[in-house]
Amino acid sequence: MKFNWGTGIVLAFIGFISFIMYFVISMNFNKKYDHDLVTEDYYKAEISYQNDIDKLNNANNLEENVTYTKTTEGLVIMFPQNFDSKKITGKVSLYRPSNKHLDFETPISISESYLLVPDKRLLDGRWDISIDWQYNGTSYLFKKSIVY
């Protein structure tokens, strides 16, 4: 067989197409590259976005907003000291961008002015924390990206 320019170009195309096919197949079937949407019900979440903006504004107008600290026991979420902690209700959502199986929600039921998220539930890395809470009929929202 004679090797000329035409044969070289055909072999180059076959090699390039083979590489692209390998790349596409490996990206589709390898669980390492399995990335999901940020939220499952994207459009439903978009409709309630104005409510979230109002809640964020309510929280920003507080004299003392929600704070958090990392301790050896876990993540301590502090609510405003001037609020009666028994009247605070809501939920804390922790979202792990790299793995949706680590996401979880915790209801807020506290007798002190803080909530402890145990260390065993949190892996090191980035978390998006969302605290949706109510006090005396007013709703508040605290959102933050943290590195644990």
C-alpha cells in the first residue's frame, strides 16, 4: 500500500473522530463526570424567588442577623439574642455543590439561641447554607457559601 497525502488525511480524520467518540462516551458513562442541575425543580424555585428576596431584606434589616461559627462539635448557628428562641421556627438547608447525596435539611427547634449541626454530618469543603426561619409571623432568610 502506498502512503501519500490522501492516506495521511484519512488516517488523521479517523484518529480525530475516534478521540472525540472516546471522549463523548467516557463523559456520558463515567460517574466521575456526572453533574446535575443545581435544583431539581428549577422553574418552581424561580417562581418563589421574590419571596426569598423579601425574606433576605427582612433579615438584613435586623439589628443582629444570623451568624455561624465552626467548632469541634460542628457548625453552630447563632440566632439573634433579643429574640425568644422558643418562638423561632423554620429549617436549615445545607447543600453540597459537588455531591447532591450529601445535601440535607434540619428543622429548627431550639431552646437556646443557637442550633448545632453535628460535625459528623459535614465533610470538609464548600457548603451552601440556607436558613429559612420565622419569628412572630415574619419570615427571614440567611444564605451563605461556607467552607467547612
